[in-house]
Amino acid sequence: MKKLINKTTAVLILLLTHTMLFGQQRPELSIGDPIPALSYSHWVKGTPQDKLSGDKIYVLEFWATWCIPCIAAMPHISDLADQYKGKVKVIGVNILERIGDQAYSGITPKVKEFVQKNQDRMRFDVIVDDDQRTMHNKWLTKAGISGIPATFVVKNEQILWIGHPNFVSSVLKEILEGKYDIQSRKKEYEKQQIASAKGSSIFSKNMGRVDSAITAKRPEEAINLLDSILKVSPSGSYAYRQRKMQILVAFNQEASINYLKEMAEREPKVAAALACYIASQENVNHKINILAVDIIEKHGQKNTFTLDALALLQSKIGRYVDAVKNQQEVLGLLIEAQKKTPDLISKEAIDDSRKKVDKYRLLSEKMN
């Protein structure tokens, strides 16, 4: 492929990266800071209170009904609530429900229903954010957190810790044993948040340059730019590789075959992920689909996402019997998962998988 960017591109990207790092600051809300106000539209479970004051430790667990990692963390948080009963109070803070332009308090009936169905999993208090989204905006956003689950530990109206619920156990133990070093935790947290902000900013800038090249109908320039970025910016590397694959499939499908083969030799797991991505694309060269099937069969993980993509690709190349087999395995895994965790697997997901089984079986029967 003709080189449209000279060898100084990597250096220019490095200079751009370092330039963007200047001016990065600590989060507006950090460990050691006074807490924002506690605000809610409804106290769904537990005894209502207006402040998080006094010497008691409070754990605020931010979650949503659609958030699978949030739900997965709930038993652990409940165990901590039981273990430290009387010393630690856990409050689940419901935020980020998908309600469009409606007042946030309108989600309360759905949250109440969810909490009622998950009494064993949610052995802690639960509140619903207010209509101004105070808990989301004043706590998470100001702390530089963009996703959930997220956990805050509070004592004496001061933030002692912010992080993922999987790591809160050791924090509580240190606090209760008088061994907690708030300054070192503060330094570590702010370093992580600044690094995250830097990475996000750099990623957005890099992708913007790639998109500009595509808009200008210069796909080879976009590919060369992505290759240069990957040499100096490992952060977000899969997203860059997927974008490269997307461009190759759209503009040079023969080159995409070579790229998949190259990735299969160097990074088999990445190649399998890219092959799954190929399954979602239309108007793809038959040879690419065959190669994608081969890569997933050799290197793909055995989970519902990968097996679903594999079945779709197999159907595209006429291997309908194999497609039926793999889609049936997806269906079985979904049904078993729903039995164990009903709220994580929707009826729609199971119905959709069942329809695919029927579709592939019908195609197989037509072939015979």
C-alpha cells in the first residue's frame, strides 16, 4: 500500500501527545475532600437520613438496574454490610437509568420492583437520584468517573476512598484497624484519574484525525496514521485495530485478509476479536468470512458473544449445520445463566437466540 504519510508521523504524534498532557489537573472532587450533599428523590429501602455525618463509615455504591457489573458486585457489597453491621452503613445509589427526558424520580417504581426481586442480593439501603441528578453530577462527574459501578467510602463528611467495589473490602479493613493512609490513597487516585483523562483526550484526538482522513476520501492516509499511532500509543490499541479493520474491509478487502492473518500470527486473541467484528459487517468478501471462521475456531473464547458471531459467520459461508450447533450452544448458555441470575439475562436475548437457531436450521434443511 502506498505510503502517504512520511516516517516523521510517529514523532509528530508523540509531540502531540506530550502537548496534550500539559494542563491536566486533579479531579474536581477527590479523596480527602469534603463530601457533596446527599440528595435523593426516594429512599427506597432502609431508614431515610439527610446527612452522612458522624463517626460512622458510609459506603455509597452507585448502580443501575441495567448494569451487569453493578449487579455482579451486589452480593460482595451485601456481605460487607453484614460483616460490618453497626460500624458501616451501605447505601446503594441508583443513577443513570435510561428514562429519556422524563423526571428521574419517575424511575422509582422500576427500582422498587428490582430491589424487591433482589432482596437476597441487595442487603443494604437503596436511594434513587433526584430530578436534578445531584448524585450523578455532584459526586461521580466531579470525581472524574464516567461509568458504574463506582464506590465512595465516607467518614466524618470526608471522602476517604473512591474506586471499584471489588477493592473496597481491604479499604474498610484498613480504616477500621486504624491503618488507612488517606494521603497515599489520594495521590494514587488522582494519578489514575489524570492518566485516564490523558488517555481519553489523546484517543479522541487520534481518532478525529483518522476520521478526517476518511471524510477526505484518503483511506490509505488513515491506515498509515493508525499504524503510526499503534507504534507509540498502546492505550486503546484494540479500538485502533478495529478501526483499521473497518477501513480495510470498506476500501481494500484483500489487504484486510493479510491484516487478519498477520494478527493471527502475532496476537491470536486480538485476531479472534477482530474476526467477531467481521461477523457484524455486510458485503464482506467470502474469503474474509472463511478466514474469520478459521481464526475464531482456533483462537476464540467459548462464550455467548464469540459463539454467536461464529454461528453467524458459518451461516454466511454455508456451514449451516455448524451454525445451528453453535447457536444452540449459545441458547443453552443463556438459559442456564438466566436460571442462576434472572436479572442479567433478558427473555428477549433468549428469544433472539432461539430465532437464530430456527433460521440456521431452516437454511440447513433447504440445502439438503
